[in-house]
Amino acid sequence: MSATPARLLVLQHARCEPPGVYEHELRERGVALHRVVLDEGEMLPDWRGYDGLVVMGGAMGAYERDAYAWIDAELELIAQAVAQGTPYWGVCLGAQLLAAALGARVAPGPAPELGVREVELTAPARADPVFGAAPDRFLSLQWHGDTYELPRGAVQLARSPMYEQQAFGHGRAYGVQFHLEVDRALAERWAAVPSYVEQLERHEGPGAAQRMVEQVAAAERESVPLARSLFGRWLEAVVGV
């Protein structure tokens, strides 16, 4: 364990999409956070001043470079940091950005994957220092329409019935497509965002946002401890916290 507190750079693409349960784990361990909210115009700092990166989700696509001027700079930051062995934990868009920074294709999937759904670990995950202690199957909130190809040199760690790519590791970098970080409190926050409600109801029908909150609440007794365990193992085995 490090003798001095670690400093992590947290990149958020929306104020309402924080690290959630992962942040609870960081606070309890005394990790210092520098949060940057990119869709509010905040500038990217020099990644070299941090012990790791936590990159969260967002409604935009990793390929929407013309619509979001900061995506190119963020991809360059991720590519440089990961190439130098900086620990990385990416969630949803954060996983897709990692894949893109490693040269893999990111594109819309066949259909949105929404709601609490099953995730299954791959056989190689059993030997992984972060995922090795996780159950073979577990439930997690899914909220995405994009997917990615497995980057060259990466290890696939999880899949779902709808999407083959759900988690991967590449050296000291990890990308997870699913939202284990979302507990009931954060789900309720998302259910109060009009554009999020509109997306859910467009695909899942009236009342979809409240159903999503109920699904998350029903699953969080198992999902929250698993989220903290997985993220905690990354902090210990990769970051050294």
C-alpha cells in the first residue's frame, strides 16, 4: 500500500454521471480526487500528475468528434496515459474511449441495452487480479447503445446475451460497459433528467424510468458490494491504494 494518499483524475462527461458507488470506495480509502466535467467546458489537466484515471459514462459517442470538441483531446490523453502504464478504469463511454484510444472500432450496436440485465464473465477473467473473485454471473444496470471491438492485445473479461463486449483489460487499464456504480440514489437522479427519461421511454415504453429505479433498488443488495469489491481490487492490485 502506498505511503502517501493517491490522487486520481476523474473525467465526467456529465455532472449527473459521477463515479457513484466507486466514489464511496475512494472516499473511504482517503484517495484524493480531481474531478473534471467535460461537457461543462472544464479543461483537461496534465495526466502525469495523477496516480490513475477514472473515466465515466455519457450520452455522447466516442466517435462524435465533430459534435464534441474535447473528444480528440480526451482520446489523446487516454492513449498517452495508458501507453505509459497509468492505471485506468473506464465505465460505459469510458470503456469505449479506452477501446478507441487503443485503436479499436467503436460504433452503434444492434439495439440499446437498457435496464438491469445479466453479465457473464469469460474464462480468462478467472485469472484476472480484478475480476478473478467476481461471480460467474451477476446483475448490473445497462444503459448504452454503442459497442466496441476488443482492442489488439486486450483480454475480454465479460459479455452479455445482447452485447459480446462487456469488460476488458489491457495491461493496467480496464474498461467496463455496465453500470455497477449506480445505486438507487443515483438511479433516481438519472430518472429526473428529462432527456434520459425520454430515451428510456422511447425504447422501453411509458414508466420506463421508474421501472429502472425499481430494478436497480431490487438488485443493489448484491450489486453495490460487488461494485465496491471489483473497484477496490483495482485500487489495490493496480493503483496500489
